[in-house]
Amino acid sequence: MEYHIENATAYETGKPDSLVVVIPKTVRRMLKLQKGAKFRVKVDHQGRIIYEPIKEEQPGEASE
């Protein structure tokens, strides 16, 4: 299930052709995201951007 929480904003950075998307604090808290978190980025057939947090691999865990 999906639901709208807040809008995110994309900002230009100093790098050419780069944008930074700010994840709202509400979402960061819900997902317990920390600075430096990594994401898998997908685009679905409706043109939606999907960011999936990549869990840090713990010692002994198999990678995907």
C-alpha cells in the first residue's frame, strides 16, 4: 500500500546536471534513515521515481 506523506523538493547542486532530492523529516524518521544512506533508484511504467533504501550488509549476510 502507498500513501502520500509530504512533497519532496529537488534542488540544483554545484555539479553540472545534478539534482539533490530532499527527503522530508517525517519520512526519514519513519524509515530510520541516517545521513549517507544509500538507495536503489527505479522508474516504474507510470514514470514514478522509486527510492528503495539499501540495507547495510551485516557480516555473514548474503548479498542480493
